Amino acid sequence: METPGNNDAETEQRTLHVRFRAETTEDVGEMLDALEQGDDVGPHFEVVYDDPEDVHRVTRPKNLELLRAIVQGEPSSIRETARLVDRDVRQVHRNLTELESLHLIDLVEEGQSRRPSVWYDAIDIDLPLVSPSMGSDEFAEA
């Protein structure tokens, strides 16, 4: 998954925004309005999940450990990734496949091996504790 944006590691931090919420087009509309007005909105990397279990899968300690190892160690293969975290290759492969299914990493084919790759160096997680219906005026009046 090639993601546009600034890939120069020395300029600024690239943050992936992970959100849980019912599907909404509000943010897209705001971004389009800003573009129409000529504002520079910059690159914005976002993954939105509609199942809270997906957010839980992102934040599992073993998955976060792998993401950190990929960002910091830039391993050239799944086997090297397993060495970085001192874990079994099969377990690491399973976790990396899960992270790929969550759209958090790419597994890039390189000859006989697959190299885990990310395009960000931080994750910002937005997990509202109030559902939209609870935050509405109707709910407040009840």
C-alpha cells in the first residue's frame, strides 16, 4: 500500500490516525472545503474502524512491539523482525498478517522474503467513550 506524503524522516513526524466511529463523511467534507478555499491541508493518514475489536487488535502489546521494531529497526524480512523482538517466526508472521489486514503495515515482496514496511512513525488513537446518540441534545434532556 503506497501512501502519498512526505517520506523524509528528518523533516517532520508522520502520524497515522486510528479512529473508531460510525462511518461519517464530515471530516472528508471539511477537508474538501479547505481545499476549495486554497488552504494547505497537508497529508493526512487515517484508518477508521467500525468495530472496537479492531482498535483493540491495534493496541495489543505484541502488535505494538512489532510496530515499534519495524519503525526503529527497519527489518528486511519477517525472520529479521522476529529476531528483533526475540519471538518465534510463525507467531510474528501471524501478527504481521493481522497488522496488514488492519491496514497498518505493508508486507513488501522482495525475492523469497517479505519485508514489513510502515509509512508513519507515530500512531494517534481516537476512541470516543460517548456514542453520538449519547452526546446529542436529545440525550442531554432525558
